[in-house]
Amino acid sequence: MHSKILKELLSAREKKLSVALVSDLSTGRQALVYKDSIFGDLEPEEEILNHARDNLIHDRSTRIDQIFIQSFNPPKRLIIVGAVHIAQPLIEIASTTGFSITVVDPRGAFATSSRFPGIDLSEEWPDEALKKLQIDNRTAIVTLTHDPKLDDPALEVALDSDAFYIGSLGSKKTHAKRIDRLTEAGISTNKIEKIHGPIGLPIGAKTPAEIAISIMAQITQTLHRST
Amino acid sequence: MKESVKENNLYSHDDVLEFADKWRQEGKQVAIATVVNTWGSSPRPVGSQLAIDIDGNMVGSVSGGCIEGAVVHEAKQVMANNVPKLIKFGVSDEMAWEVGLACGGEVEVYVERIE
């Protein structure tokens, strides 16, 4: 690998761009294939270019004879609505799992940098914040406030997005009421069923850290079932 | 928190390349090994990477620790002669002390030098 390719790859990563590294294993020549440009000393055939761009969409790497195509996508994202206690262990586990994290909470005292150092924080109202975050199929959204006026607007935007996972904290009772409210707001049952509630895999979680593990386990399960 | 998160991610996909770049800037020779094919139950998926410097330091993984030693050895040759190499590792034979995968899978690893 030429160091120019390595530098370009690291810079694409820094800019959070999706890029595929195409290597000819017989010659060592390589090209970086972006959505609409190419960089490097290899000139891949049209078929390989299409394959590389398709791989990026599906976040996979493949080998075709002597050509190896490796996908480099920006990190998966986790948007947490509610800068509550559970958010803290959840952030740690999700970071270790490779997610980049945004915490949304308009209640001033919650989403502070002293409680969440180094984390992207938004103090906007959840629906406004979520609309700006360009949710894609590599994004998971978790609501933790169990306050309808914060969770519901977030869920309404989330349910209209490509997010691969949507989960909502709250008991069975709380979730039943949530379903009633969302139905009343005109959201279809099909859509509402996309919400994982009560959130997390049933592992008997009690403490915030255990609940965070059960949430992260469910996000992982959903991610791999859908790919 | 940011610092600890960074540390937690030391062995993730991205940091392999960051370490390769860092070692290069320190003037060291560096090679990257990438899993390009797998058969059966292999511990790391296609695309997994390991960066190796001339002193034998490594970051990342291409297996569950089964073949890394052999890959480091091959990487040193690739660093010396600058000819990329494609190496296939099969099932290990416990009796023969052969390098391979105890899990019964097979992997093909591409080793290249950073120029």
C-alpha cells in the first residue's frame, strides 16, 4: 500500500466519508473508490466500481478473483434521547462496540459536558435535533426519558427514518400507553411495531449498567439480523 | 470520557490504520495484513486487519490469536523485499504444531508493506 493511499484513507475517515479500497492482489495496485470519484494507481473496471459502491451500501468486503474490495464506512451511530443515568453506561458500552454517540436532551441540567465529557450533545427539542442528524440505516435511536413530551416527538421522527433500531425505555404499562398515544397521533400500527419496547433483551437487568448491556445486546442482534 | 473511549477502541478497525500511519511517521517499516477470504468457521471476518511494525509490534487481529505469530513472521519478509504476499492458513494439526486454525476454518491473508 502506498502511503498516499493510507493518508487519503485516513483523511476520508476523518471526514466521515464512505470509501472502498480496491486492491489488485496480483500487482499490489490500489484505488480508493468514493461515491463519485476515484483515487489511486489502479483503474478498476466499471463492473468492479459498481461492486465497490454496492459493497459500501451493504457495509461488506468481498473478493472477486484477484481483486479485493474492502469497505470503510464511518462508524455506526447511536442517538440517545434523554441524558439520564442509564445513558452513561450505555455510552461506554456503545463506544466500545464502535458506535459514535449523540445525546439529545433539551432539559438544561441533563446534557452537560461535565456529565458527558467528550460526547456530542444537543439541547434542542428531540424532533428538531433528530431531523438535523441525518438518520440513516446505520443509525440506532434509543429514547430513555420516559417522558411523553420528550420521547414521543423523537419517536415520530425516528419512525419516519431509515434507522435500523428504535428502542424506548419504560415498563410494559408505559409502553402500552405510548402505543395508544402514537396511534392517536395517526401513526400506523406497522410503524409503531418497529419500536423495541420495553427496551432491551430480557436478561433480568436491574442496574443502569445491566440495562445498558441488555439494550446494547438488542441493538447488536437487530444490526446483524438486518444485514 | 473521551480518553477512555479512545483507549477502549485501540483495537478497532480504524486504529489499525492509524497505528500504521503513526509508526510510519516514526520512521519504522510497517506492513498491513488483511483477511481477504474465509472458509468455514473463522474467528475474524473478511476485512479484518493487523498492522505490524519492523520490531514486531502489532495492532488489530486477523484471527483469534491462532495465526498472528506466523503473520508477523511473513510480514517481516514482506517488509524486507517489498513483495506483497497472499497466504492461506488451514486447519491446524495439534500433533504437528502446525500453524493454523484450531476451529477448523480457513483464512486467506494478504500482507503488504506501506511504501
